[in-house]
Amino acid sequence: MTTRHDQLPGDPSSLARRVADLERRIAELRAQAVDLTAADALLPPLDADTTRWPQTTSGSYVTISRCYQLRWGSQLRLWLATAVGGGTTGAVRVFVDTTQFGPVVAAGQAFDYTGPLPSSIPIGGQYQISVQAIRSSGGGIVSAQAQLIRSII
């Protein structure tokens, strides 16, 4: 393959821009196909004892668990199991970086939501998922545990 003289990069910065553009295009192509080598959506078997799940007794929202993911699709599917102690009420919510993701659910109900990721997260970019919980009344605990995390194209 030959390249004409007028197609050669003019200076190092133009070469760097071309390489960056190619890397972005490769990341976009990878995001369009299922990557079966990735650990996407594969969680290990999880503890079934809700008393050992991430939990709180706080009367204000606190982060009880967090993880980091890489964006390979335009949407995120997230399913959390939640639990609450007897005679206790509370709620659970989720944030992707600083944006609330999905509805607030009453503790004891499943959080099952599929929605778009913030456009500020680039393909291949890292983002944080934070699970927050609050105890509204009673003396028990409010807990939640992620059961499914899936990037959707």
C-alpha cells in the first residue's frame, strides 16, 4: 500500500489526532458487538443471607455499596435484591456517577431498571455505580445487593 505525499501527516499533532480518531472508531466498533471475553454481566455466586448484605440503619441516605464499570453500550440493566428488617421501612436508590439512575424503590422490593447511561460517559469510559439506602422507620436494617449488572448496546 502506498501513500501519496499530500496524505502524510503534516506534523506530530495531526498524527496524534488521527491515532486518537482511529482509537475512538475501534472502541465504537467494539461496543457494537458482544464481547464474550469480557466479564460483563458475570457476577460470582452471592451470599443469600440478607444480614450480611451491604446495609444501613441510617436515617439519611448513605452509600452502602459501589463498583466501577466500563461503558460498552448505550444502556445499563441493573437488578438489585433489597431487604428490610421486621417492622422497618426504608428505601433504596442508585446513582451512576452523580446522576440518579432509575426509581427509588421501597426496601423489600426489587430494583429492576434498564435505562440510558449519561451521555457524558464516553465509550470505553469508566463510571461508578453507587447504591444508597435509608431507614425511614423502625429499628431494623435496610440492605441491598446487586444481582445483575449488564451493559446493553
